[in-house]
Amino acid sequence: MKAMDLPPVTAGSVVRAALLPALITLVLGSSFLLGGRVLSSQKFDQDLYHIQAIRQFESQLPTPDLSDYSSATGPGYHLLYAVSASVIGSDLETLRWYSLVFAVGLVVVIAGFCTNLTSPMTAAVLASPVAASYYLLGSAVYVATDNLAWLLAAIPLGLVVLLPTRPWVLILSGFFMLLAVLVRQNFVWLAGPIILAGLLTSPLVRTLPWSSRFQDGESAAGWGRLVLSLLVTVPACLLLAALVTSWGGLVPPNFQDFHQKNLMWVTLGFAFSVLGLYGPFFLLSLPRARELIVAKLPLLVVVGVLGALCALVPPSDFAPDQGRYAGVMWSLVRLGPVVGERSLVLAFFAFVGAICLAVLWLGMLRAGRSRHGLVLVVAWAAIIASNFPNSQCFQRYFDLPTLMVLVWGLAMCLPYRRDEDQPAPLGPGLLAMVLVLLFAAKAL
């Protein structure tokens, strides 16, 4: 059944889908906020960077100086908090609760979009690993930009990936892209999936091989939506240009000596490794996954080897002085064998991750979701590309987009069922339980 033929999603189905994951995030986050434990990485960023920028903007209202401040990100998050702090006060403990609201909003959006494809209960279980992510929860209990940025990005991404490419979808996507770039300037990557969604409606696609597989059947109707997809990304690109001009670089002046030195070449290999950490749990629930793997085994081995090479060609060992540290994956790398600054552990997980992405892609093709799957995979590639200029390869930058791709990708592969009798996907549910225990052990 094609997406455009599905029954409309109701508010009730979204609420039922979002209830379980929202409750997981709310309970774990509230328990931490009411307790006395510390997550050092997130607290460090909050105290040294974000709260300082908020207080600077608050003291400068109504005309804050956006040309230099103590955060490497766009000013939107800090402006929002500064305006709020000017009304209710800048008490840090109060401001931290806002972060939990953004985290809950993010899991609601991810679960809600799943209801375009499956039953509310299945959507709830699919989104549960996001709700229990150590990195979502870490940013949910401190003043940090991550969850607001991903909330603003998940909306346009869900629109162009999971809905037909109608004009209102593109316009709304461009609006939320603008807000996302205001919070984090590298979220200009959203232009990739938005423009691709418009491109797949254009006559140009019909001239390419296998065009019928990827064309958006909603509108094979001229060039209008491609032009619109280009236009809606312009405001965000102009905002980015204004910020770069004001800063004199890709980040505010305080961070230019740190973040603009070199590209992080291990980024792609690390992104594959995070897929390898989570992907097998999702493949447990992929229909006829074994059949797909057996049928395409030689191709999958080649794909896996290419993924491993992405982790073996550049230096990939645990190296805090080179920005390669922080997160579960780097902890595993630190424990494993290293040959000539190349981690065999990272290479193994990158091998597995590349195969997981390929199998998921094949599953989306088999399910008739090639157009949606292509936009999703291109979005993942755009996210990874935007992280190459970052001097730090932290798992927190890859965790949420990886889970988002896996959740929505698997949702596309499951047989369409909008009723409650559909069996809940075992793999994501198991992963959610593991992540809950991980967060509880380290933070509660």
C-alpha cells in the first residue's frame, strides 16, 4: 500500500504511539533532575559554554551581540533561553527542565511519524530506543543545544521522508530548517533531503535509469516542486551566510582555532560503527532479513569491507588529543586492539554497520519504499558530511540521527498494519531495555 493511499493519521494514534517513549524519557529524565548524580560531559558543556552564552545574551537584551559568544553553535537556543530567563529569571535548575521538554517533544515527533506506516503500539516500541538513548537523556537534563536542534530537524526530515511531496510539506520543511540552522549552523544539511524530495517529482528523474522506482508518484507534474524545494532552503542558507559573515568563519571567533583546523577523516567510519552498534537489534525485527542477507551475501560483504576501510584508512584509535573520544563506541575502541593507530574494534563495527544499512535499504526497496528510503539514506549521508569539519568525533553527534534512521527505516519495512494486533518489534524493544539499564547504571 502506497503512503498516499494510507488512512489519515489521527491525533489519537499519535498520542498512543508517543505515550510509552515519552513516559520513558520523562521518568528517567525527571529522576535524574531530582537526584544528585552528574554526567560530566554534558555538565561541562553546560557550565563552560551554554549557560555563559545565555547569561551574556540576557544581559544584552534587546540587542544581544551575536558576533561572538561562548558557544560553537548558532545563537537560537541561547536567545530562546535568554528571553525566557529575562521573564522568569535565569535560575539554572529551572532552565534545565526546559531541556527535558525538548527531549520529550523529539520522541513524540519520531513516534508520531511512525504512525504513518504502522500501528501506534508498534510505533511506540520502535521509538523507545530513542527515548532511552543515553545521549538524548544526557542533553535532556542539562542546558545543551542537542535536543532542540534535533527536534527542529526531525520535523522537516519526517515530512519529506514519510509524506508525499506536496507544496505545504516543502514550505513547512523550509521553515523548520531555518529554525534548526538558527540553533545549529551545520543543520544546513537539511537542504539535501528537502531538495532531493523536490527533485524526485521533476521530469528530470524520468530520464534516469530506474526512474520509476524512485519517482514521487504524488506529483510527476513538472518542475514546480523542484523549484519550490530550492526556494524554501534559501532563507536558512542566507541565515548561515549572515552568521558566517558576522563570525568571520564557520563558528564564533572563540572556537575558530579549535574547530576550523582540519577535517575529521574518521567521521564516516565512526558513523558506520554506531550503525553497527545499534543496527543488529533492528535487523532482528526486519521481515525475512535472513532471506535478504543470503540472497545478497557477496554484495553485502563488499559493502561491509568498504565500511571497515572507512575506519582503517584514517587514524581511528582512541586519541583524546585528536578529538577521538567520549561515548560507548570510543570506550570499546579503547579496550580493543590497535594496529598503527587503526582500531580493529572500530573497523569491525563499521563492517557490521555498513551491512546493516545495506540490508535496511534492501528491505525498504522490497517493501516498495524506494523513494522514501532514498531520501532517508541521503539525509543520513548529509548529516555525516556536515560532521567532517568538526574537530571532535563524539558519539553524541551521531547517536540520535543513527537511531532516527533505523527507526523510520524499519517502520518502512514492516507490513502495513494500523491495528493493535501487529506484534511489537522485538529488537528495538530489547535495545530500549539495554539503554534504560545503561542510563540507570551510570546516572541514577
